[in-house]
Amino acid sequence: MKKFLANFLPVRAAWLILCGCILAFSACAGDAARDTSKVATAADNGSGTGAPNDDGLILPAGFTVTTFAEGLGKARHIAVAPDGTVFVKLAKLKDGKGIYRLRDTNGDGKADAITGFGSFTGTGMTVRSGYLYASSDEEVFRYKLDDKNNVVNPDQPEKIVTGLLSRGEHEAKAITLDYDGNLYVNIGAYSNACQVQDRTKGSPGMRPCPILDSAGGIWKFKADKPGQTYGDGVRYATGLRNVVGLDWNKATNSLFVMQHGRDQLHDLFPDMYDQKQSAELPAECMYELHQGSNGGWPYIYYDEFQKKKILAPEFGGDGKKTAGEDAQDPVMAFPGHLAPNGLLFYTGDQFPAKYKNGAFIAFHGSWNRAPEPQKGFFVVFVPFQNGKPSGDWEVFADNFSGSPALTASGRAQHRPCGLAQAPDGSIYVTDDSKGTIWKISYKK
């Protein structure tokens, strides 16, 4: 018993401290469209205890989770074919392969038929109209699928787009498709805030920012036209520092994205921002995009406390001056530096009615909130009605990190990244730390 208490009490203390930090933070946070300050804690283990279930996650009552696959390595985005076949993209080759096809052939909830193909790494993955789309950091490929969702020619995919800009920062090419034959690709900015000297204390910003000519936005291509080059694309939206989580919302027939906000306000401008402000600003923002949309990067950032677009210090801001009259407001804002890497609009019927057409977001977790505790490493849910957020966001799936202490230190065991919906209405979540894939279901 003494040994148990010696191990248990420090963990319990760390948990209480972290809860206190979250409650303190939630008392003053907010966003443009709704007050998202109330960080709902809907997640428990399905029995209302708030303890991890057998597969390690904490979920709302009634939800169950199975570990669909393990040990895939850096599993990024995921896609599911109409018959339930799962495809996952890897950021690092496993046994020489960058894509894995997984099937549960015996119905036990775990993948038992696993095959790899593709010799390139990357992030993007989606299935549409009998094709599998996958991206590297510089290209988008397309594989033909047969009537059993086998890859017809795994060694010779079509190259849909080549020559995408990749300069070693924010290089992941997240992709999605609409229902009119268009492909959307993130081209992340190869900079933190478009300074003359990137991430250098006091360095001014470049106006106009030359990066925006070729990056820092979403580009649109034809989904069924092989051989397109970067120059064939149309800049669909600009002013977005980096987008990894994106999805086409069927209910609104529009593109939604999650932007990664800029870093290092205190490090670069210590006379304007203290460490706590730097840990909490700027917000991670959800935007609804249309042709010509502008998120305002690098000239502004969104402050979820003031609920305003603030002029960036590189361009003459002081933490209070507003700007960005030509930039749109986010539809929802979240705490800073949580790294939203997956976005999924839920269209299934398995989950309770409140989840219909709402958004799930996988937050990869922070690295730069010190000396404040690190945060994230969870999947949240945002309810939607009439195409807009209709309530506060809430934590849906938690404990990917392994414990509150591991979350606070940033030493997470797992980091959620990709999201996909199964034909039965369950959802899959990937982990790009150890390559686990979970399947979350609801039982009435």
C-alpha cells in the first residue's frame, strides 16, 4: 500500500494542478463566432468514471474503442473505402512502404490483412469515386481501386500534381476533394511570421510578404487530370500560415480548415509579450473558405481573449492594435499551440443525434507553451447547426498522451493526427508517434 500511494499521489497531484490550469484558462477564453471558453469535459471511459478504458482512451459514456492496428510508425492521415477498407499515409517509410492498406477480415475489430505499397512519405490521404489519393510533400498521386478496393497498379500511380513547393518548414501537403471534381492542397508558409530573418528576435516583417505568392494558402487543382504542375493550380485562399486538418463540409458545400497559429511572441518580442501570453496566443483557428478567402497571415493573428484580429508585432503591432479589415474572422477559435492536424465532419448515423454534421478535430499537442503546461493530445467535438458552430467545443477523446503528467510535460505516448469515418458510422483516429489506429464506436 505504501508503494502504491507513493506512485499514485504524485500523479494525482499533477492531475489536480493541470485541471486547475485548464479551469483558470477556460474562465477567460473565447472566439469570434462563439464563446469557446468553456472546455467541456464530456470524455470518460463509457461508464462515467473518467478513467481510461482497456485501449487507453477516455471517451463519453456509451462510446467504446478498439485498437484497430499498432506499430505502423508515423501514421498521418487516413481514408476509408465504402466497403470499410482502410488506407493510411505514413510520414516515414515502414519496411520501404509509405501507404498501408488494412482490413479486418474476421470481424474482431482488429486489422489482420495488412499490405504496404508506395515508396514515398507524406501526409495527405483520401478516397473518392474508386480512386485513392495520396500526397508526398511535393506531389499528389492517384491509385485506381477495383471493385474490392484492391489497388490496381500499386507501383505506378498517376501523378495528378507535381512540383509543389516544399522548403523544409510546414511542408505537409494535406488534401481534400469537393464533389465537383476539384482537389484542394495546403501549401504551408515556409516561415513563422514572414520576418526578414525568420524566427529572429526583433526582425521586422516583409510587407508585402513575398511568401504569399506561392505559399501560405490553399491551391485548387482538377482531381481527375494527370500531369498538372504547381503553376496549373489556382490559389483558392491565402493568408493561412499552415493547414494540416481540412475537410469538405457536405452540409455547407464548402471547405473548412484548421490553421496552425504563429509561434514565439515572447521569444521574438519580449518587451511586448510575457511568457504566459506567448503560451496562450494566438488562437488555433477554424475557417470556412471560399474562392478568394484571406485568413490574414502574417499581418495579423487572432486573440481569443480579446476576440479581435490583432496586428502582428513584426508589422508594428503592440498586442492591442487591431488590423486585418480585409481578412475574415474565424468561425471558431481554440487555445494556442495545440496543433490541429485532423478535421472531420461527421455524416454518420451511429453516434447520437448531437454529433450529426458536427466537427471532430484531432489536436496533435503543443511543444511551445513552456513554462505553462503543454496541452492538447486529444480529439475535440464542435456541434454544428445550419452550417455554423452551435455550442462550445468539448473534449471527445482524451488520454492519448498516457497521463496528465505526460501531457503537461509534452512527452506524450501518442499524438492524434488523422480522422476518418467508417461506413458503419464509427470513426478512426491515427497516431503519428507509434502508429496506432483506434476505432471509436457508439452502442445504444
